[in-house]
Amino acid sequence: MTLFDEPAAAAREDVPLAARMRPRDLDEFVGQEHILGPGTWLRSAIERDQLSSVMFYGPAGNGKSTVAHIIAGRTRGHFEEFSAVTTGIAEVRKVMAQAAQRVVAQRRHTILFIDEIHRFNKAQQDAFLPFVEDGTIILIGATTENPFFEINSPLLSRSRVLTFEPLTPEQIGIIVDRALADSQRGLGDLRVSLEPVAREHLLQAARGDARVALNALEVAASLAAPDPEGGRVTNLALIEQALQQPLLQYDKDGDAHYDVISAFIKSMRGSDPDAALHWLARMLKAGEDPRFIARRLVIHAAEDVGNADPMALVVATSAAHAVEYVGLPEAQIPLAQATIYIATAPKSNASYLAIHRATEDVEKRVPPPVPKPLRDASYPGAAGLGHGKGYLYPHDFPGRIVDQQYLGPGFKTRRYYEPSDSGYERDIAERMRQWEQARREQGRQPDETEQP
């Protein structure tokens, strides 16, 4: 039985606030509208008591176990709950055998909820398969690990996988405010109030985990001394103490957001990996969107490293992909790897300067027409217009270099791209020098490209 099968137990002071405030039905549940909103499969299945085997996947504290408890309160079947952390597979086998007897004797199905099912190894998970396959049990597995890696493929193929997202600060705020107001299960009788800055820190520091927020709120409320009116004002210091996490002075929508990311970029540009890591950790700890950081890494790799080390951009884009693929907290590792790589890479802003010079030319000068040898000659009639005529195919010439105008006769440009003497660009500079020499020997006039 759960706490919510015994209403009197829910108000006991020895039961943690997070357990007392666990939603008792779908109307009380906050968040996960994409899988529990009106008309969704899961909500309909719960309301009709027609659930099939399912895997709940997502971070802690966002409602996976709560949904299982709601199902327990609505199903006409027999409900069993285990945690893979504390329950052995032998005990689970016994329950499945009883479920088989129940189907024969009572024509009653069994819903088996296994929390942290990934803790069972693949061989142990095989024990569920025949019972799931023949409908003896309806399995609900909850996991914080990617089920496509941690759950047996045959078992996974017989289950729906539903992803639970971290709760937003606004959603956690609803849960916290509800706990403050509820006199039966929450803190309403204590008349606890939260100072605005303390509330904001609590909602952000919870990082999408309602259990963290409620546990910290309960501790902070117990530390707050009653005022003359009998209420308890919970301030920032008490919330920091309860969370064991001080408030970082970081406003994601204000100056700190831009100041810290600026310091992060300038530390990488200045080749100081330790300083860059400090600013990275500060942003992550304060709840900065990791996708924003990843985008800045990609831009910085191209702008300040460029072709001095082309792999910097590859590492940065891979880190950005990892952020989307694995999420936090694990994504902080590829972000740190990319930060270190970029900070310690040779630097060049030649690509950044090159596109700006070319853009300035395009904006300020009348652009030349595309030379006829370079125009598209693939469609019928193009040859009659002279398109492609006179084009020199570089692969037909020694060194794959041929003296040929790519901007039109007589059009003078600045030299847009000037490779630096840093890293791989030294090789690029030497290659370009050799190509220019080959073109000169083939007859190109030296004054057709101006120096910057």
C-alpha cells in the first residue's frame, strides 16, 4: 500500500513534506502535459484503466513514481511496487508467479511498478519478458538512465517509452505555493511565507526536481523562528542553508548573463583554460541554458581559433550535439572538454576578418557580373549564351592550379583572407604562396589583387 491509500497517514509529521504533498490524482499533478495532458495516450489509459507496459524515463523528482501511485489508486487490478535498489530478482519472480495464479483464479491483472529498473542487469530483466509477453503483468518501469541503452531490447519493444521532462521553475513554484497553503498535508498551519528572493533561489536551485524543492522548503521552515504574529518568514539565508547551496549572483536575463559569458569567451581567447572553466562552472551552477553556452563555443571556435586548428570547430559542434543528446548533468563534461580544447588551441581570427572584409566590399562596391566561364552551363541553351565557355578545369593542370579569373577581368579586390602564422594556418599560408607563384608563372598580372 502507498501513503495515498491511507489519507490519515499523509498528514503525519514524521512523513516528509515531499511525500505528503505527492499528488493524489491527475488533477493535482503538475507538469508533463505532453504525456498527461487531455487526450494523451497515458492519461486516457489511466482514466480507462487500460494501461499497457510502459517505461517512464527522465531525471529524478519530476513525477515518475507519482504517476505510478496515481495508477495504483485508480486500477481495478492488483498493484505491486518494488525498487530495484532494494529488491532482489528472486522476490520479483515470486510476485510474478503470484500474478500468474491471480489471472487464473481471479481473472485479475497485476500492475508491477519497478523503480530504477535499470539497476537490474540485462540477464535479470529477462525474467520479466515472458510475463509481459503473455499479459500476466503490466510492467511500469521507471529509470533515470536512457532505456535504449539500459533496458533489454525485447522488453523495450513490448513497452511504450515516455520521456518525463525536468519541471520548469514556474511548475515548481506551483508545487511550492501549494505546500505553503495546504493546512492538511503541507505547511499551512505553520503560516510559512517565503521572501521573493528566497523563493526565486529555491525554484532555480531545485533544477527541475520538485522533491529537492520541497525538502529544502521543509528544512528552511523548521529553522525559521516564529514571529510575534505566529508566522514564519523564510528568508534567503535559510533557503541557502537548507539547500547547502549559496545564491550565485547571476541573472540570466540581466548584466551578469552577458558579463559572465563575456569573461568566458575572453578567457578562452586569452588561452587560459582554468579561468574559462571557472566561468563555465559558474554559468552551469547558476542554471544557464547549456545550449546557449554550446552556441557560444561554436562561434568562438570559428571566430578566434579558425583554421589555426580546424578541429576546434569540430569539437565545439560535437559538444553542442552532446548537450542535446545527453543533457545535464553529464553534458557538462563535453562542454568542459570543448572549453579546454578551444582555450589551448592556437588562435587566429583570419576567417572572422576575411568575411567582414568581403562583406564590406559587397556593401560598398558595385559587384561584378559572374564571368561567363564560371556561369552554370548545365541547362539547355546555356552553351548558346556562352556560359561555361573558356572555363579552365584545374584538375587538368599541374598541381591542380591554373591562372584563371574568378571575379571578372579588371575587378580588383582587397585580399580578404590573410592566414596567420599560428598553427595550421602556417601551412595554409605557404600553400597559398606557392599557388600565387604558380599563377604568376602562368601569366597573371600581380596588381589584380590588392593587399589589405
